[in-house]
Amino acid sequence: MRPGTPEQEWREDCAPRRVMELFTTKWTSMILHTLHARHDGAARHGVLHRSLPGISKKMLTQTLREMEESGLVSRHVEQVVPPAVEYRLTPLGERFVEPVELLYAWGRDNADALDALTPRATSRRG
Amino acid sequence: MRPGTPEQEWREDCAPRRVMELFTTKWTSMILHTLHARHDGAARHGVLHRSLPGISKKMLTQTLREMEESGLVSRHVEQVVPPAVEYRLTPLGERFVEPVELLYAWGRDNADALDALTPRATSRRG
DNA sequence: CCGTATCCCTTACGATACTG
DNA sequence: CAGTATCGTAAGGGATACGG
């Protein structure tokens, strides 16, 4: 940026800021990736639960509900006993998994940089 | 992922998960980008404050302190009156601005997808 | 200008127990 | 299996006033 550039970045409703804020929810991005990583783009509740060590059933359900409201995933209930519920990325979800995968790949390829970080930077919650 | 793939992703200390969790702090990524976007890679407190509409002085200072502890930024005090304090990306900060820029660019280029999202997805906090 | 110091409230999140 | 229902805590974060 040149010296004279106006300081008006990060308007509260600008697109980049909204993307960043998507990640302020702890589990959303990890759920998106997990669904994306599966061969059929879908996963049942239990599979997601086992894929995300540390998540409680409460948070998993709650986050999935929010993602459904947001249009990122769809929910399909199989009427059998015991019940089987499947979650699947929507087309919108497929769009949003793109930036998630960018971050995922960066993390995978830069573990050393992460190790150099003071612990507190990545352990605020959890 | 093939059907037989083990479900063991997202270990609690794996690199990708730690990257994701970096973004769970509201302002860190925006500060990183703002510093990166400036021609000299540095900015004073007041500049950052004006660049981030909505942030309080308290949160700005607090976040900068945490980033300093984490080794992402360095802090330089000019002993003048009124005081002038400058923040600058460290080499480690330069590394971490990479994924931030990836997200920033994605947001800039996909504003339409963001508009398609239900509002609540990006307005949990703030 | 660059902070600190309080005060206060909301929420995110986890633990646990219970249900069809 | 896939949820609800409660309860509880800690952290995030804003508002405001004051200080060097």
C-alpha cells in the first residue's frame, strides 16, 4: 500500500471480513472439511463425532443446525431404527469448502511455523 | 476419501486444526492483513484503530499484546510526546499472513457466495 | 497519542444425564 | 444412533472513564 492510501479497509460488512468471521466459530470449518474429504461428500452424525476429537454431541448438533440454517449443509433423516441421519454439503457449502481447504493445506505444509508460535495463540478455547 | 479410510483426522494438536483455531480470535487476521497491506509493513496504534471499524481500544491493545507474545508482531515505542507506538510484522508474522491473504482474496472474489449465506452465519459476534 | 482500569453482559463451549 | 435438556464456567468483547 502506498503512503497516501486511505485507511478504509475492513468495513464491517465487507466480504473478506465476513469470511474471516466465518472461522470464529470453532467447529464449522472442520465439519466442512470432513464432509468434503469423504468420497461421497456426506457423513452421518456419528462419523463426524469420531472425526472431531473433543467435540461434544451438543456442539456438533448445534453447529450442524446453524450450518443448515446458513445453507452450507443439508440434513437427511433415514426413518429406520436406530435412526440414521446424514449430512451433506450443499452447492453453497462446496463453495465455502474452498477457503477451508486453502487453510487446511497451508497448515499441513507449515507445521513448523505453527510449532514456532507461542502456545497461547492457538489454545484459547478447547 | 475412500470408504475404508480411517476417521482419524483433526487430532487436537494437528497443524491444520491449529491454523483454523488461529482465526477464532476475532481481530488477529485483520490486524495481520492491515500490517501486511502497508507499504512499510508497519502501522501505529491509531492507524490500526481507524482501519478496523468497530474495534475498541481495549481489544486492539489486548489483541496486539497477544500477538506480540505469540511472536507475530513486534512493538516499538518512540519516546516522544505525544508517544508514538509502531507495530510491525515479525518474520513469523510474515509467514502467517500468507493464509490470511488466501482467505482475504477468496472473500474479495466471492462476495456473491457470501451474500447467499444466511446472515447469522457471519454475525454471531460483534 | 497510547494506552489502563473497571464494570458488565453475552456467548461459546463443555459435562453430564436422559429419551425415542 | 441421534439427538434434548440442564447446568455451569470461562472467555470474549463492548462501554466508559481515567492517566502519562
